[in-house]
Amino acid sequence: MKITLISPYPDVTCFGIRTLSAHLKSHGHATQLVFLPDPFGDNIREGVPRYADSSLDELVSLCRGADLIGITLMTNFFEGAVQITEKLKGRLDAPVIWGGVHPTIRPEESIRHADLVCIGEAEDSLLELAETMSRGEAYFDIKNIWANNGRGIVRNSLSPLPADLNRYAFPDYSMEDHHVMIDGKIVPLDHDLMKGFLRRGTVADYLGRTGYQTMTSRGCPYACAYCINDTVNKMYGGRGKLRWRTVAHVMDELEWVRENMPYVDYIWISDDEFMARKAEDLELFCSEYKARIGLPFSCLVSPLSVSEDKMRMLVDAGLIYVQMGVESGSVRMQELFGRKNMNNSRMKKAIEIINKFKDNMHAPSYDFLVDVPWETVQDKVDSLEFISDIPKPFRIQPFTLILYPGTRLYEIARETGMIGDEMKEIYNKTYVMREPNYLNLLLVLSRNGKFPSVLLKFLISSPVLAVFNSRPMKPIFKALYLGIRALHQFMKK
């Protein structure tokens, strides 16, 4: 079998389809990877096709000879995936299968466009599909896969989550039959281009390094109401919240990277909760990493897992940057988000621990959710108050809350009539589409951690807030916000 796997994501690392490709290859199938970074990026234009016809014509030519075509997608890439699928199905005979977060949560919607939909983790089901098709047999009864058999929709059940992640080969960076769209043209992806993409990654750009992104685990132990991890955990009956690759398996991957991608000078570990590893495993990881890899690295952490002992071990092994979700400084919002145990006291304690290692690390990033429909002015002020108390240096990363289907916040919003046009309010919305107002302007001004804390406290004090956040001042601060954003985008270019 030859399987083409397509990603519309802006980031060509795409751990998911690269792992799928490696797994299929290890069982004798040929794969082709095509990266089609969404041309709109963070500036989605509703009702406007994402891809030019000329680009999709090139994609059709590239996909000729494929026996199966897979497309991975999140909700805000839905319209692009529909456009790609319609073009492929109109010109080629190969069945198209969708996978990823959105098809997992909305298979009924997805199967209206694709021939097949994969729900949940795809390695074993996609391999079984390929093996079954290669034998010329009917493939409508494979677990994890919904299929349109011409007479109706076959809704197969979920298979259990795989416990042993070492069964899967590490991501495919072979560059064999890999392609990427640049300026509307699809070209072979080689190491020279890959170096440029990895250098421009979000965290890599901040650190001034060329970063290789990987994951050493799957799942998350928490149940945040805005996150799809909670929904997926419930789909599997709460089993397999956290599964780990062994340290040896991860080191084999990173040694391969060091040997075959010599331009990589930094490792970006993207686990949702890297520090949740058992203490002995984390100690083994640090000793092996320091001895065998030796590159600087970063990871995501949570307020509940940070400890001074863990930070000391990791910094000694090469940790230079961490990113932690704060989300809100408001007790009311913390309860809404399902993060009561990550209260301000616990978060400040974690931040104090991280700050102890500031001389050996880049400034840490703290994530905040903005434009939350249930927020009051006081809730927003509580977050800004929290920021004013964070010890320097630090960075703030504000992310607009998107009510993704399947999350508990989506269900609350739907039941209370807060969602009108889903396509506009959810599907065509991105994390950076923030409301241009006074309080968001203060958040943006605080992003690099250099805004004076005393001044921030003054600007959110009751007398100042009563004036600057008043209705007559809204147009002024909207214009100021948009002007600063335009200047920032110009400087970035």
C-alpha cells in the first residue's frame, strides 16, 4: 500500500502523522507526507477558500498512485480540510480518511465529507486498514474507524488505548517523499527547508535556536473544562490518562536526531505534563539525557507538578525554558475551568520555585486565557493583579478561549444559548483573535515581563479603571490596541 498523509497545520513538525508514517513504514507500507500550512494562518477570512486551485491541482498530481489518503485536523482547520477533501475526491479514486481531534469529537459531521473517519489514536487502526485494503478485503468493521459503505454509516466501537508506546517507531523525519507548500507551490521538503521551519517555531524563535519537537508521553492527568483531553479521557472510561514512552525509547529517538539532523541545537518536549513522571524515571531521564544528548531543552509544566528537586535535576540536565498554564488569577474562573486545586497560592509557589533558577534559564512563559464569556471586569483585573505580582523575568502568553466542541465549557455555553454561529465563533477563530479593549491592551503590554508592576497596579486601580475602561474610552483604546498590533506585525515581518 501507498498511503499519503496530509497536514494543514502551520507547523511541519506534526508529531501525529509523522508517527503514523513511521508505524506504517515499519510494517512494509510506503508513505508520502504532504504539509499544507494553512495560508490564512491566524487571520482566518470567513467564506474565503483557504487554498488556491493551482495549489490543490499540484496536490492532486502528487497524490496520484496513492491507495489511501489521510488528513489530520483540528476544528479551526475544518474548512481547509473540506476544501482539500472535495478536490481529492473529485479527481482521484483513493478513499479519504480523516483523523485527529476534530473527527474524534465530531465523527458525524466528519463522515459527511470523508469516506472514513478515525476516532481516537490511529496507529493500530490505520495499520489494520492498510493491511485489510492490501488484501483486497472489505474494510468496514475496523475498530476506531467509521466508514461510509455506500448504504450507510458503519460506526465501529473504540479499541482500548495502547499501553505500550514503545511499540511505535519514533516520528518519520526521513525526508523520503515528504513535501511542503511554500507560497502556494508544493515542493520537496529537504533538510535545508526543515532547518528553516524548525528555526521559526514559536518557542525556537524566542530562544534563538533550531528546535526539534517531540513527546515522551500521551494524555493528561487533569480535567480542565476548556480542554479536549478531559473529553477524550471520558471516552476511554478514564483509563490511560498518562502513558509514557520509556526513557530508552526517547533517547534512541533523540540520538537519531543528533546524528541525522545536526542543525538541531535544542529539544522541545511538548508533553502536557512532563514533570508528572515518577521521580525515579525523571532522575533516569536526566542522567541519560545529560550523558547521551546534551542539548538544551524545554518542557511544559503545571503548578501541581513543579518542585524544587525536579527543577534542580532538569536544569542540571539542560532545561533552559518552561511554559506553565496559569489561565486566570480569578478564583471564580479557576472554579469554572475545573482548576480549583491550581489556586493562586499553589501557582505562586510554583512560580517562586521556577524563579529560583532564573540565572540558568530563559524567562519562563505563563499562559492566560482571555475573552472568556463568563468573565467580569473584576475577573480580568484579578488576572492582571496576579501578573503584577509575578517575579521578573517572565513572559505572558495570552490565548483567546475557543469553545471547542466536546469540552465542558462548550456544553455549558450551548445549553445556556451563548453560542450562535458555530462556524464564526468557533471554527473560524484562533487563539490570537483577541478583543481590542483596555484590559487586553494591559495584558499585551505586560507580555515581555518588563512592564513596571507598580504602573500596572495603578492602571487597574478602581479610579483609573472607572475612566479608562468606560464606554466613551472604548473606541480610543480599541484604536490604540489595533495600532500596536499592526506595528508589532510590521516589525515581525
